Amino acid sequence: MERFERHRQPWTFEEIEKLKLLAKKGMALKAISKAMTRSDESIKDRAKLDSIKIAKLR
């Protein structure tokens, strides 16, 4: 399993804005988690918290 340097770190305002931007561009969950060095779970939880829609890969 990959190690993420942001493990269990609180989300900053900038990170939340970046998440919104990447999600709006239609990036997939895996791509967003790699770009933000956070786990898929972390991204999913934060997106749910802020009602951010993440593109589903088909």
C-alpha cells in the first residue's frame, strides 16, 4: 500500500479549493488522490463532506 505524506493531516482551505477545481475538471478519484498526495478514502470523505462530485471512471 502507498504511503501518503498527508496521512491524517487536517485539510487546509487551499487543499479544499484544489479538490473542487480538480473535481470540476472531471479528474478521476485516483488521479486526484495522486495529485494531492492523499488516499482515495480521504478524498472521498472530504468530497462527501463538501458535496463535491467526483467523476466516476468507466
